[in-house]
Amino acid sequence: MPNPKKRHSRCKRMNRRSHDALIKPATASCPQCGETKRPHHICGSCGYYNGRAVIKKEDAL
């Protein structure tokens, strides 16, 4: 275990922080409406999942 009273080099500091970067969430297009959605999730705009209507969405027109 490193001594906390010693200074850590820039390389050690940046190597420790290399896992802190934010990543973009994965997206896929819905086969029904074409909107982007999370993979393996219900589409928020049409309510379909795996070719079936799971949530009934009403048109706001």
C-alpha cells in the first residue's frame, strides 16, 4: 500500500482516474417508429417491445 505522505506522479494519478470518464449510453432504433431507444427497453414514443404493444400510447393530435 502506498504511503499517503508521498506525492503521486502524474502518471499514477491519471491511471487511477482513467475509469472515471463518462460513457454514452447505448442506443438502438425502434423497428416500429424509428425513434432511438435503449436496447432491450420499451420504446417511449410508440410503446412497443419485441414487436408487441406493451404500453398503449394515444396520439396527442
